Amino acid sequence: MKRDEFDQYREEYPSKVTEWHSRLFADHPTQVHFNEYAANRFFDSHKPGRVVEIGGWRGELADVILPKESIESWDNYEVCAEAARSPVCSDPKYRSHAERVLLPPPCATLVMSHVIEHLTDEEARGVIAATNASSLYVDAPLTEEGEDWGGSIGFHILKMGWNDLDSLINSAGFGLVGRDKNARWYRRC
């Protein structure tokens, strides 16, 4: 995919989001973007129970984390049907769903690893407001102040940065309990 095609994606978002992700899978099926050290710190710090991940691609993060005994189940809701249908995670507690989810189903832990930057600010507000999770893990390549992704390579859309995202998450009743590079994790107060 060429640089100008990513701007075309941003212009067409969200009407053709599934088509673009299918194309991404055809061109670049390997999309492993997560901070393993931070994710382990987060999952080791509490009993995660039922985990819902939005945008977990082929379950690469789940494959690393699921051997932990305190996880009851892990449901990955992935907009790219091809990625969801070819999971790398074979743990029996893992389920992959080819479905775009902006209203997370009930869970104890919500995971958004390199996915919130692919949402609009309004969509991010909706996801955070709708979750009933008691723990939240966010890993995203954001600046503190936010940015316009025009001209960049990738499907990034979110304009808010960590400052606004932290405020949004705090206003939804979460408090920051840990961070490492581009990852932050929160618990309900």
C-alpha cells in the first residue's frame, strides 16, 4: 500500500473499514504490535477474569498472555474477518469474532492494544463510556498532545493524545495504576 492510500482510507472511514482491513491482511498479514513487558505487568497485577479485546488481529497478544491461570476467557473482536478466522492462539479459552465492536460486551478486563488510535475521538469516547470492565489496558503510539495523522503510513485516525485520553478514562471512573512507554493500564476507582 502506498502512503497516499492511507489518507484515502482516512477519508473513506468508516464506510469501507472492513474492505481496507481485508486488503491490509492480504498485503501484510503479520501485524504484531504490543508491549509484551507492559502487558505482562498489567496481567500479573490483578485477576483479569473475563477478557475482551477489541482489535486483537490474530490473537498474538492473547497467545502470549493466556497461559496465565487467572484468565477465565479471552474474546477478541476483530474488524478484519481474515485475521479473525486465522488465529495464532490455540488456547481453548480464546475465541475470535469477526466483528467490529464499538460497544464492548460485559467483561472484567478490556484490552485495546494498538487499536484505539484506529478510532475517531467520538468512537473512543463511546467505547470508554460503554465498558463495564473493572480493568482497562491501552497500548497506543500516541503523543501527549495528540496529532493529525494525515500523510502518515497506517490506519491511524484518533486526534486526541494521552492527555485527553487519560482525562476521558478518568472521567469514566478509572484511575491510572501503571504505565510503560506507550502502554497504560487503569482500574475502576
